[in-house]
Amino acid sequence: YKPIEPQLDLASDYVLPTRPAAIAATADPAFAAIGARLSGILDATQKTTLAGFRLLDPRGVVIAGRGEVGQSLSAAEEVRTALAGRYASALRLRIPDQPTPPLYSVSRGTKVRVFVALPVAVGGKVAGVVYVSRTPNNIIKHLYGERGKVTLAAIAILGGTLLIGLVFLRTVSRPIYALIDRTERIAAGDRAAIRPLDHHGTREMAELSAAFLDMAEKLQARSDSIQTFATHVSHELKSPLTAIQGAAELLRDSGGAMDDTERRRFSDNIVTDAGRLNLLVRRLLDLARAENLAPSGESTSLGAALALLPVDNRLAVRVGAGGEIGLRISAENAAIVLA
């Protein structure tokens, strides 16, 4: 037993025209007798397989089969191939006057018919041909017949989908949720949250996490700097304001009991402290301007920057060494920072 695997493919094979009509011929009486003996078997087989059977003699004349007994089918290409001793199959268009198969035949099989010609060899010579024709199975019957393969394919697809989902969850979703959690903790003031993630998943996610944490560190440092700066400024502003307030209260509460000398001394203190406040505000403005200036590409030395400082008898500056070291900043901006 040597089974012949299917070779036709409805999706790609060329569909031949309708089978050529049978030609009138005369069958050999010996072969006609064989066909008569086998006609009952053909009828029973046709009821089981729903296929049309024709038995042909060595010249291609039908010796058994409905309606075409005594006629030749040798004009069909697949029949000629079988008469030469080779198996042949073909897809052909259906005969137009035959009814169309039901709608559930969701395939090209609704308009085609499969023809198979199998040579029968006796003593090394072709003694006849079994010529079979049938419409292809509809897609539902075909899938049911291949239900094992379809089930395995569905399991493979489902498993692949789950695997992709797990990989996506581990490499993308989990790091994103971890980064969101870090964001919320950092926003709540948790400094311990500013550290690398335990698992980044992908290179892009690692770069995003690093950039975010770097930004968080810089913002935290900036916040600390602003907090420290505000504390120092508050302290510097508080001293002259307290002095001004005290002097003003003494002037208000003394009435006429304070002589001109004391009143002038307290007034001079108020003016001096107001000048200190004014100078402090100007320096704060200068500092803000120096921080916001774009790099100019100029350079200067420490000594040149110190030479531009305003003369102040209360502060003496002495450079022990390195006065000529170059600074990549303009002299004016360096003087602002030093002041």
C-alpha cells in the first residue's frame, strides 16, 4: 500500500476549464464485461464517498459509470497522463448546469471540482484507469477533520500570546509602575526613593529612569539650596529690621524725654540699617542676574575681579596665592559673585 498525498491547493493551483465532453467510442467487449461486474461496487462506493466514479479501459473508454459508458474521456489531460502510467489530479471548473453547493462551503470549492485519474497496472502495463471526481470539502468540514492540528495551533497561539504578555509585563509595564511609585514617593518628600530601579527591563527604560532620577536629584538639590538660601537671607534681613523696629519704637515711646543727641543717634541707626537692607536687596538682585546670565566666553583672573569690587573699609581682601588663575567668566560677573 503506497498512499498518494494530496497535491492540490485551492489557494494557489491553477483551475483548469470544465472537463472536455466525452467522445463516442466502442469499448472492448472483455473490458465492458469487467465494467458490468464492477458497476454495483461503484454505486455503493459513490453513496459512501459522494464522489463520481468512472472506470476506463486502456484506450480511455468508459466501461463503468453513470451516463458515459461506451464513450471516451481520453481528451482530458489527467486521463492521458494516467493512461501513460502516472497518477494525475486536477482542479476544474464545475459544469454550469449543476446546482451550486450550499453557502456553508466557504472556499473556492463552491465553483471547482477535483478530478483524480489513477492508473491500474497489470503485469507492468496499464490495464485501465479509475477516474474520480468530487467537489472539495467545505472549510468547516476540513477544519473539523483537522481539529487536532487546529487545537494544537490554537494552544500554540495562546501560549505565544501569554509569553509575549509576560515579557511585555516584565520589560515594560512593571518598570513603568515602579517608576510611577517612585514619582509619588519623591513628590511626598521621600529622599530614599531617589535611587535606581531594581529592574529596568529595557535599555530605553533604563535611560528614562536614569534621566528621571537625575532630574529628581537636581530638583532636590535645588530645593535644598533655596531652603538654605532663604534661611540665610531671612537671618540677614531680620537683624536690620529688628534694629529699625527697636529704634523706631524708642523714638515713638520716648515722647519729649529724649534729647536731640539721642534722637539723632537712633535716627542715624535707622538710616544705617535701612542702607544695609537696601544693599542686601541689591546684592540679591545682582546674584540672581549673575546666575541667569548666559556664558559669554570671556575669561578673567581672580585679581582682576577683586579689583572691580566696591571699596569697603569694613572688609579687607588679601589673596595669598593663585591671584592670576584664569576664570572662565567675565570680570563683571566674577565681581558680582564675589561681592
